Amino acid sequence: MSVKTGALQGLKVIDLSRVLGGPYCTQAIADHGATVIKLEPPAGDETRGWGPPFVGETASYFEGVNRNKQGIVVDLTREEGREIVLQLLADADVLIENFKPGTLERWNMGYQQVLKARFPKLIHCSISGFGPDGPLGGLPGYDAVIQAMTGLMSVNGEAGAGPLRVGLPIVDMVTGLNAFAGILLALHERALSGLGQSIDIALYDCGVSLLHPHLPNYFGSGKTPVRTGNAHPNIAPYDSYRTGSEPIFLAVGNDRQFLKLCTHLGAPHLAADARFIDNRTRCAHRTELKEALEALLVAHECASLAAALIREGVPCGPVQGVDDVARHPHTLHREMVVEMGAYRGTGTPIKLSRTPATYRLRPPALGADTIAVLDSLGIDRETQAKLIAAGVVKAR
């Protein structure tokens, strides 16, 4: 097993994206061995300032999604800056960007107009809020706005309370994963055809795609889904429940698991109760079921109960905080915490047996690799000095 290579070794990716969706995608690509060159404007990716907390001058937010990348600063509003991008694309495999639709075209770098003919093997991935056309085409989109507009907030929160944003940028991250999948699909197809293509990934589409099971439920019933708190709209018991200490989350997906739960709690008769005999009846009597279970659960301490139940085949777990997760023995065993010197980050969940991910570079300081990348393009130091003096590029 090699520790210096990855499944995407040899791939060159030019990353013009910023904030989260694109950088989340390119960090995954970089973790698996690709060379990723991240271009930032002179002011830097705005998430460098999205703190506190900060690590030195840089927000932890930026640090979380930009490791394993070379960082350069290029002003793409300048023709000289765009020429540097074109030089980088000469031997690149992938270009990823999340500019407002039409920006590359305005810069005379549109995929269909310029890049497709000039770089026929190039895979171009565009991430945008709503896509390039349609009633909302070309409009800006941020995660929370998309959560609101695609119905995610409408089904998140306690029953009787108002819509609630999911407490993490789930649309941005799923958009990054869909971009990752799209790029891998295009790379596979290129191996057959020899040709690149353009990939259109919209936050809006990704938000809509997350509406399972609520959208299928709506298609099937015609009823608008409502907020159910932690409870699942299709399964019971599937909710958080009070115990003698912290809450426990039970995710009981079938009758066999329900019988095991009831037996462990000393109440096997509940599994034979006509109100709880199968999932359909349990869903119809949720309130009575929760009352009956919590009357039993209150005699148990959460951690020990969860440990015993899950080993008996009942899916469950304590409701933990982020601090608990960061130091949990299984988190560490699964290598989900990465440490490189003072850097700590989230590990990749994608585990390959023969070509695993590697963690090689800390997130770059602004312009840290500008000189090295310009050197690799054969741009002489005198020209580099002129570009720096003119503000076209910035080096640290």
C-alpha cells in the first residue's frame, strides 16, 4: 500500500472556486492525490475572514476545506491574469469555478465559446446558485437561502414551531459532493471518448434532491409535509427519547428490532400490543408509544443503555456534542481527525484499501505558492516582478 499516491494521482485541477461548495469538492479531490491549484483574488477567498475562531490570520472555516492545495493569487479581472489561467489549463484535466453564470463568457473564457475548442479534453465544472437559465437562472445563491427556497427549512424544526435552518451548510456540502461525483463521471467517460465536457451543478437542484422522503411522500399523498422535530415521518420509534440521564436516539427500522428493544427494557408485551404490532400501527400511535417507552427508559442511564442496545442489534446512540465527537475513540480510530503539526482538520470518509487518501499540505497562506506555480509555467522572474508590481498577482 502506497502512502505517497492516491487514486487521483496525476490529475491536475485548477480551482477558481471559493467559499464552500467548490472548495469542499476540491479538497476531496486533493486528498486522493490530485494536484489542485487554488486561485484566489487579491483580497483572498472571503472565508479567510469568516471567524472567529482564527488560526493565525486565517479563519478556521477556510482551514477546514482547503488542505492539500497550492494557493496562488491572480486578479482575473485583468487580461494578464486570465492569460495565466489559460497557461495553467494547457495541461490541466479539470477546471472548477463558482462564478455567477456569464462571468467566464464576459472574460472571453467561456467553456462553449473558448475552452472547449482550445482544450478539448478539459472537464469544466460550474457551480452556481440556480444554474445559468430558467426563471431564477443566473441569480446568486447561498446555502441558507437555498435551504429556505427548496423546502428544507419547512420540514426542519419542532412541531408547532417555525421553519428552522439545518445547523450546518448541508446544501453547500452536498453540492460539493455532487460536483465531485460529476467530475469523476466525466473523467470516466473521457477515458472512453477522449473528450472533456461541461458539468452544471446548481445549489437549488442539490437542495431539492435532499427532500427525501418528504417529496416522495408529497407525490404519494398530496399532503404538504410538516415539521416533526426529531421524529421520522415514516418510521416509529425513530426519535429522541428521555432517559434517566441524557437523551437517547432510537432508530428502530423493523419489527424485529422493536421486539429486541422492548425485551431489553423488560416489556416484551409492548411488541405484541395491537397499537404497536407493526410500523404502520406504531406510526398511527406515536404519542402513546413515546409515553410507554419513556416510562421505561427513565430507569436507565443513556450511555450504558445505548451501548447495550446497539450491540443487541437495535440502532441507537446518545445525542452527543461536537466536542464529544472530536474526542470519541471511534472517531480517532476511523482517522476522522487529521493532524499535521498545528493543523487539525476533518478526515476523509472515503477509505480506499490500495490507494488511500493522504494529507500532505496544510491550507495555504494567501499567495503562498504563487512564485512556485509561475516558475512551473516558465514565466521568468523579471516578468513575475512586473506582474507583482502591477497587482496582477500577489506572492507571500
